[in-house]
Amino acid sequence: MTPNAASPSSGLSGSSGSSGSSGPSRRSFLASTAVATAAVAGGMPLLAACGASDTTSRGGSSGGKGAKKLLPSYVAGNVVSPDIPAKNGSAIGFTSKLDLAGLKTSVPKKLGKGGKLTVMSPFWGSPPKQDNAYYKAMNDLIGVDVVWQNQDGNTYDQKLGAVLASSDVPDVVVVPSWNMGGKIPTAIISKFADLGPYLSGDKVKDYPNLAAIPTDAWRRCIIGGKLRGLPQPSPYVTGIVPLYRKDIFDKEGYEVPRSADEFMSLAKEITNAKAKRWACMDMKWTAFQAFGVLSGSEKPLGWNLVDGKLINRIETDEYLEALEWTRRLFAAGVVHPDAKMGKNAPDPGPKFAAGEFLIYAQNITQWWSRTAEQATQNPDYRIWGMDIFGHDGGDPKLWAEQPAGIFAFVNKKASEAQIRNVLAVANVTAAPYGTKEYMLTNYGPEGTDYTVKNGVPVKTTQGNNEVLNAYVMIASPAATIAHPDFPDVAKAQVEWQQRMGAFTRKSSFYGQMITEPSRYTNLMNDFEQLEDDITRGRKKISDMQQAVSDWKSKGGDKLRDWYRKLLDDNGSSAN
């Protein structure tokens, strides 16, 4: 399956880099915002389907025919113009030096009316103390006392379930899409407020930065027939890039492959196990892209209407072909031994920097973070992104990821004043790059959390400890890539997205928040492990074919009927 949410990427400079495992981490999705610094190692288990009640009429999809009237009006921001406008589903890009003396103001009037808001949110790392300089500065700017109840992001689903089952729910609760399993969607419907009266249609114009959030991101916030969430937008272009050591490629004369066969030939040329050099890590993610396998990281987990028939990705020849090609890479001995450990593999960064392998598939944010890590200690180091190739040497056939994947919800018991305070917070955190509000949200106060070196903001140690995983979780602006410290990387990232976006299609359920009946929740739980067993030679392709047959008889075919009715009732959001 492809990684979450296509991962978006808002670039932030002056931050510490994220780490990763041998396969893309679901938590690397967080790099769509300032949380880029907090993405941690770990593989991404196949996401469990959301479990709505089997009989509830409030489950299903956010793409109903009445959804349009619930959506906020879109009003493009005009405070700052990007150097590279969005195209083909890409982020917007900034490549010029940030004018710190000329930052724009996007929130001229403090909208917060005082009082306290408690916010529960996932956190990766050690949360700072509540009275830190960053939190104080943000609360003063907004006019609200935000109190953070940070929870371990690695076990957040457990904490979330317990809190939502209790009567003591914080004022605001952040829910990533990968934590929307089991009874969580039903709890969201019963526990959280309808924001439509404050944001639907032209009402959103009271909060200009929220009005500038793309409509597709808002569509994902419709749950149970109400606009309930505040989104973090992300590009719909795949966020997983085949990253490679361009400096070594240039030195050795290696050419970037343009087909599956060329990749295999290059991999064999690169590999010399005696010299401790292998071509790559696990390339399953790239294989899915090269063979045109439907995206399976978000519900609807790989469903699409093809020639009038609704099919799942696991039923396609492309899926099996991608697994077989990946298996051949492992069998040829060109994959670094660490990759055989799967999700338990160590952070590949140090061995990538040492040249033990030259290619790996990871979140696009690591293009920048790995560059930043090595900038001083290894000046010749250059990481770059390969264009995704079609397996046969033609154009790739890529599938759009979902346009938002992390959401903030407001307690149903909140008063109008409290709801408007939450929206005041969100209007600041959704400020665009190049504004004072964005700068404070993503860097903290100058002199404390960052300093300016050669015109570039650089986080201090205190800033790296304080300015992460917090206010950006409430809401974010349209996906943005900006690295004042490495503008060439920012430019390359956006241009890569735009090239790949030209080959990207939207599936029948694009942009919808799907809540599946609970009886289907565990249907696909074992598929990712089986994929990895096959690619590592422990199982055979025939085992996957049998698993698909079992999946059909155990509920897959009935789930297909359920999705078909959903499609017939609601229509498709895809263009």
C-alpha cells in the first residue's frame, strides 16, 4: 500500500530532520506541517477501516449530494504570492529568501476573546512545559489561553479511544485519519460539534485564512452529514519519492532508471556486498507506483470503478506484478540486509549517508531533512528525487492521495464563545507562509526559538524542543514547501510534485471521508504482512491469490456491494 496521504509537504527550514524506517512511516505524513521535525521511525501498518455502525444512516461517505452546501466558500488569499503556484495537485513553493523584515499581517485583529481551551493532540518526542516561550507568544497573539494535553503519538489510538468513551472530553481533540479505526468515527459524530453554522458557505469569510483552505480538504471534514473538523491540507500527489544519492550517481556515471528492467540492471551494477554497498532499501512503495497500483493508504483502501465494475487494488494484476518485481530485487541480493527486518529496521539515514545503499523510497520531506542533516559534516552529500517511471518505460500511472489527513474537532458541549475561540486559533495557525502569524506558528519568537543567520531563520535548541507538534495541529494553510536554507531543494520538490501530478488520476472516492461498517473493520489487517512475506521470499504469489479469494468470501464481495451503493447514492468526487 502507499503511504498515508500522500504526503504532503509543507517545508520548514531551520528544523531538525525527521527520521525514518526502511519503509515510509505513516507518521511522516505529519511533515505536511511544522511537525516535520517530529516524524519518527517506524513502518506503517495497514490501516484498519473506520467502523461505523452497520445500520446507522450517519455513516458512509462525506461525498453525499448535499455536501456542497456544507462546505466553506473558497476565497484565495492575497496576502502573499508564492514563487511557484500550485499545479497538478502540488504544494505551492517559495524559493526566494524570506523577507523577515517585511513579513505580512494576515490577522490584523485579535479574534480570541480570552478564556481557556484544552487541546488533546498526538505528540512525538518529549512535550515541552506548558509555560514555555512559544506557547506564551502564540496564546498572546491569538487572545486565547490554549492548554495542551499532549499524548504519545505512538499509542495515541489507545488514549483516544479511552477519552472519547468517557464523559471528560477536552475542548478540542486532534484525530489523524490513521487513528480513525474501530468506534472512533461513531464517537466523532456523537461527541463533536457541527461547525457548519460558523463556517459553511460565506460564514467562513469571518476567518480569511480558513477561507483560503482548499475545498477538497474541507470535504474530508464532513462526517455524519455535518462539517465537524478543521483540516490540515496536503497535496494529492503521492508524497513518496525514490530518493537517491545524486553525488555518487554523478561520480560513478549511473543514470536514473526509466523502467523496472533498467532499475534492476542498475541495482545489480551498484551492488557489491563484499564492499558493503547495496543498491536500495525495500522498494515496494515505488513498485506500487511504477505498476500503477491503486492507492491503499486511506479509506476507501484501494477501491475504484473500472469499466463499470468496482474493484479493489488487491484484485488487480498490477498489484501482483509489483510484489513480484519487489521480490526479484530481494532475491537478486541488491536490497540492503537491514530491509529484511521490515518495520523493525533501524533508521536508514546513517547508512544512506555512508553510502551503504544509494536509493530508498521515503516521504518527500526527507529530501530536505536528510540534506539539512548532512550539510555541515558532509558538504559533498546530495540527495535527490527520481521521477517515478512506468514499469514498461512509459509514463507512470499514479493515483491521487487524500487532500487532508489530520483533523481537529471541537467538543459538542462547547459554547458559541468557545467555538469562536477555537476558530480564532485556527485562523492564526492557517496563516500563509510569509506572514507574521506563520512565522510565529512555525518558528516561535525570534531570539528565543530561532535566530537569523545570513538572512535565514534557524531554530535554536530551545526552538527545536518547543516549536513542534502543537498549534499546527489545529489547522494549516494550503500545502506549502519552503526552505529558505535550501531553496534549490524546495524548488525541486515542488517541480517533482508537478511532474508527477501530470500523471496522477483521482479514484472514484477521491476526497471523501469513508466510514465503513464495523463488520468489515479487520478484513484487510493481514495483507501488509503478507506483502512483506512475499517480497522477502517467505511466501509465494499464490499465497496472495489465496488470501484475496478468502477476502472475497469473508466479506470483500459484500463490502464491494456496500461501496457500490455508496457510489450510486453519492456520486464521485473525482474530476
